[in-house]
Amino acid sequence: MVISIPPFTFAQDTQGAPVFKQEELDQILAPIALYPDSLLSQIFMASTYPLEVVTAARWAEQNKDLQGDALAAALEEQSWDPSVKSLINFPQVLDMMNEKLDWTQKLGDAFLAQQKDVMDTVQNLRLKAQEAGNLQTTQEQVVKAEEQTIIIESASPEVVYVPVYDPVVVYGTWWYPYYPPYCYYPPGYVAGAAAFSFAAGVAVGVAWGYAWGGCNWHNGNVDIDINKNINVNHNINRSQYAKQYDKNGKFGQGGQGTWQHDPSHRNGVSYRDQGTAMKYNRASTTDAAKSREDFRGRADADRQDLSRGSADQLKSRQNFSENRGAQSRGNTFEGIDRGGSSTRQFSDRGQASRSSMSQGRAGFSGGGRSGGHR
């Protein structure tokens, strides 16, 4: 089935120019556009809170032995946004977002300023992958069309499979040569492998109980239903979250409504454009490069604090050192391999110890975390 995608109408900053051009949106969204909707919505929301993503990634590394109810109880003590907590099930996704902060912040900035444009871009990328013969229903996922919208769902409600693909290949010939797509190659991926495959499935358990957002493709936003997954995690204080979400009167009874960004979880990271900053009554800088450098320095400082076992100092720090080089620890985004012959290989950190689905801890490329499904 061929699906037509409506033309884009770009959000604009206070000077009248789009915050991100279409070629930039395609570039940013290429590595995640084919993820299942349930996971994609969590990434969208979490990317708007980049400093919490950094903190959560480090916390997950330090607490990787927690699982089940113990993990759920420990997560409830954390102050992060629920979308960030939901990604604890996918430590390799957290690593991806943590290590490539420029990409994470761009994704979050785009989602805040041009939410519908982001959603439309994902649909266009999915259509291109489908036309190239690289997006279809398999034993791991269900791909279906609803009202000219391509939906990607997990084949089983208890397991989420994260696709592994090369954006340079999966969408066909890339149409913006000066804006090559960001690419994510997980451990064990070798260039020239199948255009579209899957990592080990993640048995979603109690930690996934925070995944109560979903993509509303028709309206171009994310819907929230706090009672979603209510039988998965009984440790969540849902009434507390319902009050937090409803502080602007946007939610109906029972904690249902459209997701609203909460600036308090931004932890002082500057917004990219004046329009977004004004919307959330926060300061911004007209110099996007300065904003990125400020965030990078703060994130590096937090990493150093956390590595010294002082995660409790994160909220109290007011001045963060600037550091131009965010240190990479392995799994990286890369542009198009201009040499065309390099083989991308990565470490399989923790793969052997966490690859068994029967132990309830099967992970994305062997790096997943899960409790038992309720």
C-alpha cells in the first residue's frame, strides 16, 4: 500500500524562519524513525530533558543489577520525568542519547519547536523505507496503515524489539547529500549486513510502567494516559503524576490528555530559539552554539560527579565547567562513511550476561533491563 503524506507546514521562530529546515529534520530523525511507536514517543519526550537523560544513563550503569520490583521502587525515588524513567528498560538507547548530546539536544529542540513537523517527518521517512522494501510486518513487529499513517507496533505486548538499520541504506538513496543522516550502529553491527534487522527483544517489565505516552499521528503530538500499564507497575504514585500533568488544566479526569513539556525538568539547559523560550517563560540564547556548549559542559561535569559517586550533588550544582569534547565511550552516531569501505564494529559490553530472555533481562543488543511482566 502506498501512502501519501501531507505537505509540511514549518514552525517558525520569532524572526519568521523555521527553527530546523526539512533537511535537518530528516537528518536528525533518520536513526529512530523506524522504532516502534511506543518507544519512539518516550524518546521524543525524554530528549527535551537532556540533563536528566545523562543522569539516568549513569544511574542505570551503577544500578544494573536491580530488576523487578526493586528496580521499580528505586526508580520511583528518582525525580526524573517519567519518559526518562521508561528508558531504563533500554540502557543502550540511554547510552546513545547520553553519549551523543548534540543529537539528543537537537532532537529535543526540534520536538519542542516543531512537534508536528517532527511527527510528519517520521511518517515521510517510514514511507520511504516502505517503498524501498525495508519496512514490513515481521515476527517482531506489526506495520500497518491507518488513515494514511504508518503505525509500527510490537508483535507481542510483552516484548519490544528495537530495529537495527543503516539510515544510509534503509531509506533508499539519501536525498540530501549535504545533510547525511545521523547513524547509530549498535554493538556487533557490521556494515553491509541486512538493511533492516532486530536486536534482542526487551522483555518489558515493571520499569516500562512509566511508558504511558503514545504517538498521536493525526494531531501531531503525544498523548498521555497515566493509567496505561497500570497492571505492570504498582509502585508508581500515579495520583501524584496526574496532579503534575494537570497543573496547567490540560488534562481530563484520570490523567489523560496531551503531553506538555515541563521546564522544571530542563534543569537550566537553554532553549534553542526565543519562541520556545518565551512559550515556557524561560531564558534562551540567540546563539545556538553557545547553548550547546553550555549544555555539553554541564553534562560533562555531571558525569564527573556521578563517576565519583556523588549523584546527589547534581541538583545543587549551579556552575558547570565547560568542556568542548564530550567523551565517547563506544556506541556512537556517525555520518555517512565517506570512505565506503570501513567496517563498523563495536564492543558487546555486557552482552553475555544480559542476553537471556528467560532471566527477564534480555536487552537491546544484549544491554536490556527488565523485571517480570505483570
